Amino acid sequence: MSGSEKTRPWRWDVAAEAIAVKIRWFGVVVGLLLVETRAGSQPLAGPTALRAILALGAFYAAVDTYYSVRGRIFLQRLPLLVSLLETVFIGLLCHFDLGFDSPFRFYYMMSLLSCAIRYDRASTYLTCLLHCTSYAALLLERPLLAPGLEWTFPLTIIVMLWVTWASASLAELLKRAQGDLERLNQSLQEHQTRLEDRIADRSRELQEAQASLLHQEKMAAFGLLAAGIAHEVGNPLTSISSLVQMLARRHTDEYTQERLGLVEGQLTRIQGTLRELVDFSRPARREPATTNLNEAIDEALNIAKYYKRTKSKTIETDYAADLPAILAVRDQLVQLFLNLTLNAIDATDKNGHIRLTTRLVDGQIEASVVDNGHGIRTEDHARVFQPYYTTKDTGTGLGLFVSRKIVSDLGGAISFDSTPGAGTTFMVRLPVTAPKPANTIAVAPTDATRPSRDVEITPTPV
């Protein structure tokens, strides 16, 4: 079924009009055949007049057909006028034929049937009254032609009354059945819509669960890799540090001591970096605790400084003083702002500017990450938080999806405002007393859904 057939409502009045049009054409064609076949064998009172009347009937049927094929109804608001025209039409046919004994009197039944399926019961009975009056008027012009024909008039009246009752009752029954079918169809469509919505919800939940599971697996693999690197690198560093300390005790000249001190300082720096790597790769703490948001953002920035694209970028912070603590899993807050920060870094070119701010507004903590990068295309806005959607060649499209889940679990909200070519602002709103996270997940840093470019690396502090 095409979309137009689904949306186009079925109309009883249009369907009934189409049947009435066919009945009219049937009457015109049969009438012409009656006139032509009887003109040679039986003298008619006015064959020319009959042909003219049937020609007018054909013209009326043509106009009615024109309206019907366009889904409209000719003289729809004037049903009694249509019945009056039919009454006059049939009465004239009988008048110029054989009077009340004319075979055209059966057209009254066809008219009543057509009226019953098109209009209500009251209009049908009024039409019957008009037809009976028209038929009775034929008695004034012509007496009974032969014995036995005295039953023609009463029988015709009785048949018209019976046809009126039967057709009106049948049409009312069909209309009620059509109404019941419409209600059932509407109910079926509503159930279908609800079922489709539930399927869409379950599919989305399954996709999000798969994305969460993928993050957990990546985090586990990342933790093992980081622990292995720390172990393999840490042991040689310890040996090198011991050798440096031994050399420092043996050589007492100032030049050697200065150079060995520089070596010791760099070794300490490498060991600190390894500790940060191990701390970040450890299994995430799942129990919520009171956490200072500013400290969590600082920890995220401390990790982001090792990202190669951070170099040549300027990152500023503007924290609100005395910001109240929130109930949350600290590792998740670090992950949240690490994702947003890395997104901002990827979205900016060389010498790009990124600003992170926090403030307390109407009992909620608002944290924003603002960059002056490429911005997000308008057509991508609806898909920014969808899992697996990314515009980066090496991205997984899970960063902002995970960020939204973390904020949602904390009872907050995340939104963004972006202008292509002018930058993007991500706004996170968290309640001061947040609910316990429902489904905490351990995740690893991921990419943004915005395009990035390689930048020239020049050391600058974060």
C-alpha cells in the first residue's frame, strides 16, 4: 500500500456517489433502448420528448460523473433538490410514455435506492413522498387502460414504500458497519504505532547497551595495555634512576652533578606520567561519593595535556568559588569532561582557544566547554548524541553518547549550541544533590562527532 493510500481517508459519501452515478447511467442507457426498440412496434405519446428528456438526464449524469471522479459531490448540500429533479425527470418520462403504467415507473425504485445509500433516512422517506406524489399525479391525466391494471397503481406505491424501508435499513446497517470498521482500523493503527514505538525504543536500548559493552571491553583492554606498559617501562626506569644516583655519589664536580640532576628530574617526570596512566586505566570506581566538580575537571585536563593535538592550543578555566559538592562517581565526571575537552581540541585548528567554566545557577551547577573551532553542521545536530555516529576517519562515535548517559544517570542534562565556522558550546547542568547513578560504566576516552584536523605541535602549558 502506498503512502497516499495510507493517509487518504475512506469516505462513504464519495463511494455512494460513485454508485449513484452508475445507476444514473444505467437508467439513461436502458431508457434510450426502451424508446428506440418500442418506437417502431408500439406508438408512443412523445418519442421526441422522451429522447430530449433522456438527453438532459445524460447531461446531468455527465456533470455528476465529473464531480465524482474528482472526489466531490454535485449539489451535496441540497439533497432534496436532487430528489426533486429526479422526481420531475421520472414523472415526465412516464407522462410522455404510457402514464402510470409506463415501464419508466421503475426508475422511482432506482432513485430511492440511490437516495438511501447517499443520504440519511429522513431524506430517503421525503424522497419517497415526492415520488408517490409524482406518480399519483399521473392518475389525473390518464384513466386505467385495461381490466386488471387497477392494481398497477397501488402495487407500485406499495413497492416504492417497501423499497424505501428496505434500502434505508440496509444503508443504515452498512453505515454502522463502516463506522465500526473505521473505529477498529483506527484502533489497529494506534496499536501499530505503539508497537513500532516500542520496537524503536527496544532497538535503541539494545544499541546503547551494545555501545556500553563495547566501551567496557575497550576500557578493560586499555587497562591491561597501560599496566603492561607501566610495568615494562617502570623497571628500566628504576634501574636507570639507581645508576644515576650511584653516579651522583661518585662524581662530586659541579658540572656532572648538574647534568645528573637534570637526568633525575626527567626520570621523575616520566615516572609521574606512568603513575597518571596507571591511575586513569585502573577499574573505575562505581560507588558515588561527594565530589568537587572543579577538581574533576582539573583531573580531566591533566590527562588531556598528553593528547598530541593539545599542543598549540590554549585552554583556560574559570571556576566558580565555593562550588558545592555533588554526589557522583568521580571517574565518570573525569571521563565526561575529558570527552568534551578532547572534542573541543579536535574541533579547533592551530592556536585554537578552549574555555571551561563552572557556576551555580538556580540551585544547579552549570559547566560549559566553549571552543572557537569548526562548529557542528546543522544537519548533524539531531545525530550528535547517537551511538556510533562520527565524522572523523578514526572515530568510534561513542564519546558524546557516553557523555549524555553519564549526565542522564546523574539526573542532569547536556545540550549544545553551535554555529558552523564559529565554534561550539557544550553545556552540562547537574543537580547539587544528584541521584545515585543507575548504570555506571567504565569507559575510555573517545572522539567527538565533529571533524578535526592535524595541527602543528608546539609546546604550550595547559
